[in-house]
Amino acid sequence: MQDNRDKTMDEILQPRVIQALAYMLRQDNSEQYDPGLNELLDRLRDEMDRPPEAAASPLPIPPRRDTRFEYEEIIGESPAMHRVYRLLDKVITSDSTVMIQGENGTGKELVARAIHFNSARKVRRFVVQNCSAFNDNLLDSELFGHKKGAFTGAVSDKQGLFEVADGSTFFLDEIGDMSPTLQVKLLRVLQEGTFIPVGDTRPKTVDVRIIAATNRDLKQMVASGQFREDLYYRINVINLRIPSLRERREDILQLVNHFLEQHGKVSGGQVRQLSKSCINRLLEYNWPGNVRELENEIERLVVLAGEVGVIQQDLLSSRISRPIRPENIQGGPGTTCLPEAIMDLERRMIYEVLSRHNWNKTRAAQELNISRRNLIRKVSKYNLEP
């Protein structure tokens, strides 16, 4: 039962005043009163003696807690992540354009969502588009919309994502893959807040906050002429770099526990545990795919473990249980056979380039100046597949 002291005078007195007066009229012996009535009558007298302005008032309502996102979806307590949190605390209060940089799988979209859902625009829809998902023409239509008849297949008007994101936040992932033509249109939106849909002649005005992300070196792309310098400075107002998982190994166990619980619940089974040797392998692995690769590995372990409560090392993927190390793919110091030395050099180069591009074979093949098919053949030949 709630303590009477926590209630207002009206809440306490009104329901029982009639009862108290009835006792007073019917009983001559006050000892027969309800034990709480004497106290109530004393409080009633005190209340009646007070001036009107001093009368009891309802207890103050505590301020409502702000529905802050608080980055609860971002896992990590390492110093590297706390640097990210401190910068986020400043970014969320502004409306400036943000550039998020980091390797694939580090959680760039998760950080972009944290910015949006802590900002003044959080009541509006969070819009996302991967710039490498479409070719140039389709991406133009997706971003800016089109008019009916603008091209073959345009059977009706289409609203572009910039218009959908009006008043909200637009997250442009892999912005480094955007063509020079679309870079010009994006620059106009950033500078003037206007764009023209495909096939239209009338500009549209929008109020959109841009958060861009890339895993590529935009400075190098600017120097090589692949990315516009003016656009680079427009989107790079605030630069936020997400550390790779190997830069915050302290967070691996926390992430592992989170994913074990998450995927254990999804599968409807118990939350599994990992053996010590299994944990050691996870801590030693380099994680070129970062948090995304770790989550996929934990999901795989949960599925393959079946009803087993403690997951052993033998269930780990071969690339983790028996990792390929640079020292294992280099020729020995006494190698004098030229064909063997050439093969060792080729194997090492392929491994290093693939690791640098997070095993994206298309980009690795471009850097190595060989065809993608030839690269796949060499990966199989040297048993480099992770």
C-alpha cells in the first residue's frame, strides 16, 4: 500500500472526511475510532487553518526523460570507441554534414543511425542509399526521382530519395563509388538545397542533412581526379573515423557475448558459451571483415552447435582456427629456386592486397592489374580463400 505521506491532501482527506465525521457523530469514545482517523482529523485542522495560497498542491511531476538513442546499439567500451562516443555527443547537437570513414563491417550505418536518432530530425524517417548498389542511370533516378516518360520504362512519376528525406537525415553509403556526373548533382543539393528530377525542368527544394560514408581514401581519389575536390570539402565538414576491430580488440569478448545472446534467442535455444581455446582463436584472428565478420561467425557457430552448450574450437571456420599468417606465405631465407621464389612472392602479394580490400576480389584484381577470373584461379591455386 502506498504511504499516506506520498499523497496530496486531497487524495488522503476527501475519500475519508465523511467517514471521520460519521464516527464523531455516532461515537462518544474517541478510542473506538479507526486508528488512522485521529491523525486525519489533526491534518484536516491544520489544513483548514492555512491561508489559501499555502494549501497543499500536487507533488511536482518529474521531468520526462529524453528519449535519447544513447548509442545502445553500438557495442564497445574500448578507449577507441569512447573517442567515437565523445565526438558523437558533439555531432548530434549540430546539423552539419558528417563524413564517416572506416573499413567494411565496422558499423558506419549504425553510427549514422545513432546520429539521426539523437538529433532534432529523429521524428522523421531515416533514409539510406548505397551508392554502389545501382548503375549511374538507376542511381540518378533513385536519388532525384524522375518524370513520366523521362526514359524507357518510366511509366509514371517517381519521387526521389532526396525528396523522401526532406526534413530528415539522408545516409549515403559508399559515396566514393558515385560517378562524376552524380557528384555534380549532389554538390548542388549541398550548396543550394535544390535538385532537378530526371526529365523535369523545374527544381525542387529540400532540407536534408547528409551523412556520407566510405571505406575508400577520398583524399587519394581527389588527387587522382576520381572525386571532386569541392564536393570532398562539402561532405567532410565533420570527419568521424570508425576504428577497425583489430584496433579495439578489448571489445571482442563483449561483442561475442552480445551476438551469442542475440542469435541464441533468435534460434529459440539456450545461450551458448565458447571454450577457452575457441575464445583465444577469436582474439588472435585479424578480422579483416571487422564486426560484421565476427557476427557472421558467431551466428554460424550457434547454428552448427545444435544442442551443445559449450562451443569448441573445431567448429570455427578454417580461416580462424588455422589462420593464414604472412610469415607462413613467405619463402624461406635460403630459397634459391627462382620459380619457387616467384610463386612465394605472388602468393604474398595476392594475400596482402586481398586483406587490404577486405577480400573484395573485384577491387583486388584492379589493383593487381589482372582479371577477376585470373585472381579467383590464383586464390584457389594458393589455397588463400578465408
